[in-house]
Amino acid sequence: MTTLQSVPALGTHPAAGSLPSRAETREQLSKATYDLLVIGGGILGISTAWHAAQSGLRVALVDAGDFAGATSSASSKLLHGGLRYLQTGAVKLVAENHFERRAVSRQVAPHLANPLTFYLPVYKGGPHGAAKLGAGVFAYSALSAFGDGVGHLLSPAKAAQDVPELRTDNLKAVAVYGDDQMNDARMALMTVRAAVDAGATVLNHAEVTGLRFTRGRVTGAELKDRTTGDEFGVDARLVLNATGPWVDHLRKMEDPNAAPSIRLSKGAHLVLKRTSPWKAALATPIDKYRITFALPWEDMLLLGTTDEEYEGDPGQVEVTEKDTAQILDEAAFSIRDQQLSRDLITYSFAGLRVLPGGPGDTSKAKRETVVTEGRGGMLSVAGGKWTTFRHIGRTVMKKLEQLPGHPLGEDYEPVSALPKRLPLPGIANPNAVAHRLLVDGPAPGPRMAADTAKHLATHYGSLSFDIARMANENPELARRIHPDAPEIWAQVAYARDHEWAETADDVLRRRTTLTIRGLATDEVRAGVEAMLRK
């Protein structure tokens, strides 16, 4: 078991090429005038900052918490076309989603996304028949130009071989289709890194306490560094409110009389240990519109999700007993009881979908992005899907470019002129990276474990070699943080020096998978906190 005494003795000097200090970043933010200040470090704000910086704009990005610290790391971890949208006739939307999904998983971030086969079980008395679902998955695969194979029907016996925990009572057939999955927190962090590589200045744990106005126009923000209490301000020609569930909170700072523009839907998930190998995911229809997912993810099983209106404090969203019971009950339609024991749950999380304001069932609401302009000229953007994060960033930039009076100026590259598939940092074939990590270890020392090599390759891509180098130079950093997880201590040092990690949760929940595995013990947490202070 990891002990406090086993925390690696690492020097206090950050590695070469590490990030500027928070004090240096605060000074930089307070002295410059930015073309664009993005408030909100979820994937929507991050993607906009990335594309704006690529266009040559001077960009600042701040968030009151950690990057992807809320909804953007509480998704179903899918890059998907949206099979259920075919039910509503949104064929064009599905085709667009597929295009973005395949661009991300094949050209932009093949090191951070992986293909996932889905089985859609058809039970006697279920909401859909085999013929309908067979035709549906064929159409779904056709809309992605059959790039993931042809959607088809499979026998229950074959499906049960790939998913031993599949419930086969009254199972008539299984429809098969392909999508992709990811670790959303890692994808977001790599996009932050891409924005910084393009010239953006970023700071997490920096809360907006007020807006700056010049002749009635929003021209910046007052901020407080939550890690030190230091207060500072940022000036900008244009301010973008991308705070997700908090978007109306910031709009009221601009205009106390601003009417609500959004509503929130809570999506809860459970993470469980697996009782057998899963070679495919399950997508089980619950009713005409809703599907419950069971996804093999990070050596675990991810179950979800719920979809109900949420009216509480966005910062207090959590998984309730009602959520847990609903997820397990719905999963039981297609999964055997032994896999659904509460004793297997290692973690639960909930995120908030931001939907356009208006009446109706949240499960039927469109996942569209809405951009509004306030009376002080602040742009607010909310909503959308993880799958289309690049498209949303480009769309917001186009809106900014078309604003009356051209507040961004004229001296920048229009987003339409940028390369269509800019890769994220670390792009590489993860299988090749894992192979290199295994064969290129230190000559006299022990070789890297196979699970660690695979984990690094699929979470950092070619940047894994930087982590391996740290581990080779200091064997203490090559040790596992917890014996039951693939992560090594070098990742903590790397998160501190290169990935803006300030707190133990930043490391354990979003830079690594220790929290979701249920392995963020008090000893592990204390060890991580000790390393972050060095």
C-alpha cells in the first residue's frame, strides 16, 4: 500500500520548459489588454480560446475552478453521432456529428479517442422492434459513410460472448453500430495546451468578482486568485461569457435585469468495477427517446445517464440516492444482477446540460449552442455537445468576427482561413507510443509495466516520452501512485509543472484516473498534496 513515506523526493525546482508561475501569469494578465477574454474553462470556452489564439488574437482564458472542472469532465465520455436523434428526424445533425466525431478520433486526437462497438439489445416487449433498430443502425452507419463498418443485427449468443454480463432472457436480437469514446478531462486539458501553444494566456482557480465597464460597455473583469487570495483585473476589447451552468449568473453582473436564458438538466453517472471483460458497450432503449448506456471505460464500467430538470445551485450538483437507484434499475434491463451490486461502485458524478430556455421535457430538448449579446456588449455562449467542440469553437469565432463595429479589430486571420483539422498536442499512434515506452526504458533499470505504458500512450500520446524521461531520471517517479492503478508519480510532477494542477482533486480527478477508480485514499491524497507543494 502507498504510504506517506513513499512519496518521491523531488527537487523543488520545476522541470525545464514548465509553466510560468501563477504570480507571473497574474501579472501578465493584469498588464496587457487582450483582444478576447474568455470567462469559463469548460470545453466550449477552451475551444473558442484555442481557435481565437490560432487566428492571431491576443486571448486570455480564466476559470473560477479547474479547467473542465464541472460539466466538461462529467459527460458520458462519448464522441458520437447521436443515434437517438434519428428518432426525431435530425438526419443532418447526425451526419454533422459523425463528421466531427471522425475528425477528432482519426485526425485531431487519435491518441485521446478510441473506437467503441455498441450493442443495442432488442428485448421482447421493448420500445422498438428488431427490424426498426436494424434499419436504424444501418442508416446511422451510412451517415458516417460506413467508416465504422455497416450497422447490422447480431445473434444474442454472439453478443453474450463479447459481453458475458448481457441479460439474455427474452433477448430477440442485438443491433450493432460504432462510435468513439474518450477521457473528457484529458481531451479538455490537451485543448487548453493547444490554446497556450497558440499564444493564449490561461489561469484556473481565478474567480470573476465583477466586470469592468468603459462607457457602459464590458471591457474586462475583476478577478480573485482562489489559491492565494490575490486580486487583479484583466482588460479586453471583447469579453465572452462561457461559464456553462453559471452563464446567467455572469449575465446579471452585466445587467441585473437580464432575464434567464437557459435551463439545466442533470445527468448522473456511476462507475463500477467490472466482474468480467467487456468487448463492447451496451446502449439499451428505455423508452421511445431515452437510452441507458453501459460503457467499458478506463478498465471500469460506466453507467448512465439520467436526464431531469435541475433548478439548484450548479456548484452543489451531486448524485442522489434516487439517481443511483434509477441508473441501476435501468441498467438491469440488459445487465445481470451480479454486475450491478452496489459494492462494485467506486465513484459517481453528475454534470449539468445547458439547454435553451423554454418549456418541455429536457430529454427531448435540442443540444444546441446559443449565443446572445448583452446590453454591455458581452457575448454569452451556452449549450452544445462534446462531440462537436471544434465546430462550436469555430462557430463562436465566426459570430465574434461578424459583430457590428468589429470589436476584435481587423488584424487577424479569419477562422475560415485556418486549417480544418488542427491536431491536439501529443498526436501519435498510441500503440506505437506504448511499444516505444516498453522497449526504450533505462538500460540498467526495470522496464515500464505494460499497463502503465498503455495508459500513458492513450492519455498523453507522444508527450508520454516527457513523463518517461522524468521517471528514468528519478526512479522514485517511476513507481505507481497506488498498486491497483497504472499511474506513476511522474504524472503528478508533470501535472504540477505542465498541466496547471493546483489541488489534489485537479490531479486525482482530472489529470489521472485514481478518483474514478476509488483509489484516491487519504494516503494517496496526502502524497499528491505534498508533491504539489514542492
